[in-house]
Amino acid sequence: MDEIAPGLRRWTARHEEWAEDVGSLALESDDGLVLIDPIDPPRSLGKPEHVLLTVFWHFRSTPKLRAKRVWASSRTVKALANRGVTVTDPIATNVILPGGIQQFETARRGELVYWLPDQKAIAVGDVLLGAGAKPRATQDPLRLCPERWLGAATHADLRSSLEPLVELPVQRVLVSHGAPVLRAGRRALEQVLGS
């Protein structure tokens, strides 16, 4: 587990279905411990008060964590219930999230991106992917997910939905898949979005 910023830690764990390591986040907040897309969290973290999901199939370890509150897009409540996850707090427009976190809806139906303002970090599920586990100097730090993952949306739609993130003072882009961007996050966003 790595400390990314004060009160913000990231760890990876093996996802059996994907056969690769995926990232999760832990945020210590005034509202208690918040986990984002948790998979096999280290025991040292303790029991979370809140779990936030970026996209419904990132429920991962959520059922066994027994968090007091589980937050996910209101569009994914039924899909999560079918997987044994009870969403206590469906996220719709203008919902106040724990820890001052803000949500942004993406062009991918039911997928959210979270802004962690105190840590100047964006938490992303699948719409943005990091460079490979061992990024090369010639490799872009971020890439858009494959267009086929977007359903009826296009890469142009995705770029448009993510454009408001460029207006934030982003230092870090914390992806679930691939290497996170720990410096110059806004520049990496501008690059991938063509801003």
C-alpha cells in the first residue's frame, strides 16, 4: 500500500477474472474511512464507513466489508443488487459525498469519476486507463478505454464528458487499471482529451 497524499492510500490486488492487479483507494476523511472500488483491502485499514464505486462491476470486495454506507450511481443500483451489493446511497446529481468528494458522470452509462479536492486527485474506474505496469518513456500516461466499452457512446462523447475535469487543479489521476499518474495530472488529462 502506497501513501499517495496525506490521508490517501492506494493498493493493488490480483483480480482473478482479469488475471492482473487492479487498484483501489482508501481515504481518511472527517466522515470516516472511505474506500473506492475496494479489492482485498489490507487488514490494517480497518472497517470502512463508506464504500464508493465508480462502476458497478468494481463492487469487488464490497459485500464482505460490511461498510455502513455504500455509494454508487443511481443507474447501477439494480445491477449491484443482483450481485449481492446493497447500495445505501444512490448517487444522483448534486449528492453530497463523504470527505468532500465530488462526482462527475461520464459518457459511459452508470460510470462515475470522483474528485478528491483535498488531495487534488481524480479516482477513475474504467473510462481512463493508465500506462502499463512498467510505463515506457514514449508511452502516454493515460489512455481512453476501448470504444467498445462505451456502449452507444463514442470516444468523442467520453472526451466531452471528461472535459470539466481539466478545469480542476488536478495533480493525480488514480486509475484502477495500469499505472497511476502521480504528478502533472492535469497535463496528462489534457493530453488524453486533446484539450
